[in-house]
Amino acid sequence: MSDRLEERTGFGSGLKDEPEKTVIPPDVSLQDGVTLEEAITVALWNNAAFQEAFSGLGVSEAELIQANMLQNPQFWGLFPTGPSPPGAPLEFAIRFPLEALWLRPQKVAAAQRKLEQAVEGLIQNGLTLVRDVKVAFANSLLAEQRLGLTVKHAEILRHIAQITESRWQAGEISELDAGTSRINALQAEEQIHQLTHEVTLVREQFRALIGLGFEDASIVLQHSSSLPTTQRSAEELLTDALATRPDLRATELELEAAGQRVGLARKEIFVLTGIYRAQQTTTEPFNSRPGLQFTLPIFNQNQGGIALAEAGVEIAARRYVTIRDQIALEVRQAHTRWVQTVSSVRNWQQRMLPAHRMATLQAQKALEAGDATALLPLTAQQSWIQARIREVELIAGQRQAIAELERAIGHSLLSQPHHSPETGLAPS
């Protein structure tokens, strides 16, 4: 399972030996800051919900083992005890359910399908966890960057408030104008207070998500590398998703298993038991005879079991359609949002930011030339800081859109897993 998850995401995982112990993989160091890649690796090894789902594979494995087992034969015997007349029998019989021999392959196949379904579901959980970590990482970076830029914005507003206060004292402007500047500076201080708490909240959410909620070590996030991209259309990505999404494959396996259960229910009508009977008396030599015991399906032909199995097929078939339609919606929505965020970031960085930067330089030159007061460059710097805040918000939105798109198609944009229903599915 771990190898297949790594094929899709680039990150492996495993089941911890001690549930309460934190596992830090050898290639991860929390001392020099945490990159996005390190955060995902730590989460796949320590996220409690994912580890719980991972341990659930043991149940499906145990059911497969149980399906492989044959029933034990039953021994029946009568022994002469105490005083008895001559000829008291020594008799015994061994019974074995013969139907278990031809039903066993179908039961094993059904249990194998259930194990495969559990593995596919776990891989889907892993994809969702990777998405959640990427989104939480982007939110944490955004909160820290907004706080830093808001602090600079507040400094500019304090300078503006000081200048307007002096001008009001000199009678150059009205008290209303000075009061407005003071309110803007106070609002910026309040925003810093709110953002400080927001940074703490998103950091704690991030720590809990990657499984370090009870660790004392502080986490310093490092800016991640450039974002992956793709030139494929939404329909191409949808075709990819329908071939590789683990949850859709899990539904296919559920449908196959449901069909096998129908066949089993129809065959379970006939119950056949093989008997080996032996008897010995004091007057007759030891003799043994084989025999059969079987049920006559006259009244009960397992109608309820067959109907229940057929209902399971109907439910699985409709669930397949539900998951398929949901995947189509998720892929198209994620692609649309990703295209929109890429366009917004490009437009902001190529058009809006240069315009704000030019306005800031022109305001500074006007001040140096004596053509403007000190308020003009401060106002331009204020607009520049606001533009930078908008930029980091757009970049965070793009990171979230990439995370959603990769989860929607079932793998990283940097990888292309080979989907094969016959792949070995034993957990690794």
C-alpha cells in the first residue's frame, strides 16, 4: 500500500508500532524549519485518523485468512461404559462439510475483493490527507505573511496619523481629517491583534493535522518550491481521474464482490456433509461405511439471502454512478478554480504590482523634487503594502487550488500512476 501511495503522491507511509509515539522519518528535520514535503511525510506517519484507517487493513487481512480456512471435521462417538450386555457397540463417525470445498474459492475471492477495496479506500484517505496538509500549509504561510505585511502597513498609518495630527494642530486640515487618520491607525493595530491570534490558531491546526499536537518543538515553516502545473484540459484530467481515482476503483471492487456474494447465496442452498461411520461389537468384526447427509431445499431455498445479495449489487451499482458523477464535478470545479487562480496571480504580478511599484517610486521622486508633501509617498507605500497582501492571498489560493486538483485526479501532477486492477494489494 505504501508503495502505491508513494507512486501517486511522492510520499510513503507506514503503520507505527506504538500509536502514541511520534515518528520523525530519518530524512526530516524539524530544527531547520519545515518544508511542505517534510510536513506531508510527517503527517502520513503521525496523523491519528490516517493511522487508525491504516490499522483497519488488519481486519480485512484477517477476513481473508479466515476465508482460506476449511472447517474442522466433527467427531461423533459412542463408547461402551459400565456393565453392558454382550454386543454393546463401539461406534463413531466423522462428519465433514463437503460444500466448503467448492465454495471456498468463491469465499476467498470475495474476501480478496474486500481487502482490495480497503486498500483503495486507504489510498484515497492518504490523498485527502496530503490535500489537507497542503491547504493547511498554505493557510499557515498566508497568515504569517499577512501579519508581517500588516505590521508594516500599521507603521505607515501611524506616520500618516502623526503628520495629519501636526497639520491639524497647525490649522492646515480639519479635525475630521485628522480623526480619520487616527481611526485608520487604530484599526490597523486591532487587525494586528486579530492576525496574531489567527497565526496561533492556524499553526495549532497545522500541528494537529501532521500529528505533532502534543510535541513541544516549535514549527517554523519554510517557503515551498515552485508549484506544479499542467497544460491538460478539464476533460483530459477527468479521463485520467476516472482511470486512477482509488475511491472509484474501490466502488468497482465493491460491485464485483457483491456479484460474487449473489453466486455464493445461490450455491449455499445445497448443504452436503460427508460421513465416515465405523462400528465394532463383541460379536461382529469391526466395519466401516461412508455416507452422505444433505439438505433438501424444499421450503427454504435461501430466498432471503439471495435477495439481500442482489440488493447489495443494486446499491453498489448506484454508488458507482454517484462516485463517478462526484469525481466529474470535483475535477471540473478544481480545474476551473486552478485556471482562475493562475490567471489572477499572473495578472496581479505582471500588471498590478508593477503599477503600484511605479507609483511608489514616482511619489518618492516628487517628494525629493519638492513637488509633494511627505503624505504622498506614505500613501503610495500604503497602497503598495495592500497590493502585496493581495498578492500573498492570491498565491495561497493558487496553492490550495493545486492541492484540490491533485486530489481530484487521484495523484500528483508530477506523477502518473499506472492503474491496474490486477496489481498486488498486500500492504507493505
